[in-house]
Amino acid sequence: MTEQTEDEGPKLDPLATTILDLLAEKGPGGSIDPTDAARAYAETRRKASDPPDLWRRYLPTVRNQALHLARAGHIVILRKGKPADPTKPVKGIIRLALNPDADP
């Protein structure tokens, strides 16, 4: 989700920022698995008492944020190597990639 501030404009959710940062590291044409984003975000939130598979808790949220980012035009959701329509339910194995048509 986004929050509106007067100085900065829309501010992205920390998980959405993590997704975009990971995709930026991959560069143009690169893609990530949603579990990559869930693992990276879980490490930023980890406490000493958390289980090793903490990332699984964040996986549904990663998928929701990916849909939000895809609907906003920031990323593309790939299903079987082809862009999926983010306005319809996206099921199965997916990958996330930067939208080549988006403004930087």
C-alpha cells in the first residue's frame, strides 16, 4: 500500500521496496521468485526466537504486494515466461520482473 506525504509523494510499503530493490539488482531482463523476496524481507524482520522458515509467513504478502506493483505498472508478473494479467487472479508458479515500459 502507499502512504501520501507532502514532501516525498507516494511512499511504498517496505516489502514493495524490497521487491523493487531485488529486481533492480537483477537488472533489465532479470526476474526473481516470490520466495526470494520473502526470504530477503524476513531477514530484515528476524528476531532471535524466530524459526528458520520465517520467510513462509511473508510469502502471501509478497504475492499481494506483487499484484499491487503490477497493477501500478512497476513490475510484470510472469507465468510460464509470459506476462500475466494482474487484474485477474494469478495462480501457480510465478516470477516477478521489472516492467520494461515503466518510467525509471
